[in-house]
Amino acid sequence: MNKRILYTALAALLLIGFSSCKKESKISYYTDKVDYRDITSSITATGTIEPVTKVEVGTQVSGIIDRIYVDYNSVVRKGQVIAELDKTNLLSELASAQSNLQNAQSSLNYQQSNYNRYKQLYDKGLVSANDYENARLSYEQARESVNVQKQNVQKARTNLGYATIMAPIDGVVLSKEVEEGQTVASAMTTPTLFIIAQDLTNMRVIADIDEADIGGVKDAQRVTFTVDAFPDDTFEGQVTQVRQQATTESNVVTYEVVISAPNPDLKLKPGLTANVTIFTQEKSHVLSVPSKALRFTPNEALLQEGESIQDCKGKQKVWVKEGPVFKAYAVQTGMSNGSLTEITDGIAAGKEVLTEIQMQMPMMGGPQQQQSNPFMPGGPRNRNRQNAGQGAQGGQQSGNQGGSSSAK
């Protein structure tokens, strides 16, 4: 019984102390204006700059590089001779194939005459059917042999043509992989001799986008990027392709996104690393409030004398202090980037909405100590304040822009 009386007395003392503290403390509110702003959402990634069209020039025949007519950065035209292989063996193969063709043709001429003779004798009944069939078979084989030798001659002539390496496209030589006198072998794979880029004024960025962000990336979205070679320049482009093939490395899944990169002044070079920002959502000059205004709710325990709360129905609300009244406005929201949220209906531009509360607690024998509302998230301290004893018009404005780096 004595313990119950003690607890009741302590609770009463705490209540009296809290009421005295609340009367002596100074309650301030941060506000921000409902205003028209630009809202953007973006993701960042890294990528590599490369030409849109890049061709590896190789050879289909083996041999020794006899002559090279181009070097790094050489400008070439389609069909231009850029290298030649030694043709000695290839010329010999062609001559041998042509000789075999002549022999096959001579044999065909003999077998054709022999077949014609046996046919006449067979028609007169002077030779057996077996002798006639053997003559016809020899003639057919000779004719097929001629066709085979013609193909061999054509193959040898084609291989001789492959010894002359020509540029397949107009462009610039990015890489030269061989030197004169070097032997190249094409037995297993086609060796690369040169790499030619078609147009260095039209580049692209291949960016690796994390699987958590790829869902927001779509064709035609605006992109900006920078390169370390020109840290003061910002380059523009747009998404041209979102590739479906995933790449997994160290348990990290990424997707390749192709971004156009116009390069009229030729600053961008193949292989540079690009720091990419893809704007997944953009809206210009839309009515908006700081997102934390939608999370603000007045605390009845902190109301000063004469203040009241006027609530309303609605999933999304913002609060305005009109004189001694905290009034809620039910609003419809649109796009949000975490820092700013679009308001599509429910409140007019120019209204000062409450975003945060701060209470200055008195200290023993010293100045007042500032304390933030424990029921609200913290915020920047460069906002102007609205004192509880002032009217709604006495509230001072804070900055109009959200603190997020993605909000312009």
C-alpha cells in the first residue's frame, strides 16, 4: 500500500515537471514551400567507350607478311590495300592447279573420242555391251575430273587473292598486330592483323548496370557521363539498347546497356572509362514538396496553450500551421526521388508545409539546449523556424529545393 502511494506521488511529480518543462521550453517548426521544381531520378554506373562499328581484319591463308602499307591511326578507304603476304607458294599452287586442269582436259578429249568410237561399234553390234559401258564410264570419270581441276584452279586463284589484304570499311586503323617479315598461320583460327574503327565521331558506351537498377533503364533515356581524361567536360548521350544477356562475376549480376556517345571533336577515345548517370525519371516544373513533409505529424504532447489539431482523411497528408491550428491537407502524389515528391492534387502552390519540429529545452543556470523532436527524422539545421507563439503568416520559409543530389 505504501509502495502504491509512493509510485502515484512520483508519477504526479513527473507530470508536473513535464508540464513545467513544456511551458518553459521553446517549440520551433521547420517549413518548406509547396512550389514548382524539377524532379529527377537517376542511377550511376561505369562503362567503356568504344566505336559503334569496329572490324578485325584477318587473313584466310598462311604465309609471311611481305608488305604493310598502313600504321596506327591511318585513315583508310574500303577496298584499299593495307598489307600483302608473300605470294611465292600461292603462285606455285595456282600454276600446279592449272597444269592439272590441262592434263584432265587432255584425258577428257581422249575418253570422249574413245566413247564415240565404241558407241558406233556397239550400235552395229560389233562390240559387247560390257566394252561399251566401260568406255562410257571412263568418259564420265574424265569429265568429272575436269570439273574437279577447275575448282582447284579457282581455289588457288582465290587464295592468291587473299594474300592481298584490303580494308573492308572506311575508317581509322586502331591496332596493327603484325610487322613485315612475320609469319601468320591460319590453320586453326583466323589471325588478326588490324583493327579498324569505322567512324570515331560516333562512339558508344557499354555500361554495366547492376541487377537492382536494370528494371528502371529503358531505351531513349537521357544520359550524361564524364571521363577522367577530361574531368571538366560532361558528355551527353541516350540509351540505345538494353541487352538481355546477364553477366555474373563474384556473385554480382550485371547487364550491359548501350549508350550513344556523339564525338564530333574526337575527345572520346576507345577504351576510356566513363562514369555514367542514367536519368530513369525526369519531370520539369511540377508542383512538389520535400518528401519529409509527407512523414510529418504534429505531436499532441508538444502542443502549446491554445493550439489544436485539425486532421483529415487520406493516405497521404501534409500539415500547415494556420495560426494556432495544425491543419492537415489530404494530397495526391506522383513521382518521387526520395528527396522531393510531386503533388498532383490537394494543396495549392505557395503554402508553407511543416517538415520538422525542434524543441529548445531549458538548462540549469545556462542557455537553452536545442533538442530535435524524437518523433520526427532529423533534418538540416539551415532552415528558418516558425515559433509556436506566432501566427501562420509569421512562419519563415526554408529553402525550396530538396537536399537530394538527384533533385535539380
